Amino acid sequence: MMPLRLWKNINVPPPFISDDAYQRIEQFKKYLDSISIADKKNYEAIINSRPHLTDSIAMFEKLYLSQSKKQ
């Protein structure tokens, strides 16, 4: 294991989210919104099997929007 002092000198680039990946996530988010109304049973099945899915989508959007502000 590397000593902590060596890790401080390693520059890790921030995550990069492509426009294509963002659009795919947005399409999936719209799909979830749609089935939350039209097909509650399948929506609940998805949400119950992936309890932090909506949190992950929100974080993904936040990261994407913060990177686009920096450019």
C-alpha cells in the first residue's frame, strides 16, 4: 500500500461525462417518469431492485452540469 503522503501528489482528472452519455441518461429518466404514471407495477419493481437509482441519476446530472460550466 502506498503511504498517504504519496497519494497527495497524484493528480486525478475530474470525471468526464460525454454529451451522448448524458442524453442516454436523460432518455432513461424520461422513461422512468413515464412508467411511474402508466405502469406503476414495473416502476416499483425497478425502484425496489435499485433503491438508489434516482439518486444516481441526480448526481450524474449534477456532475454533467458542473463540468459544462467549467468549459
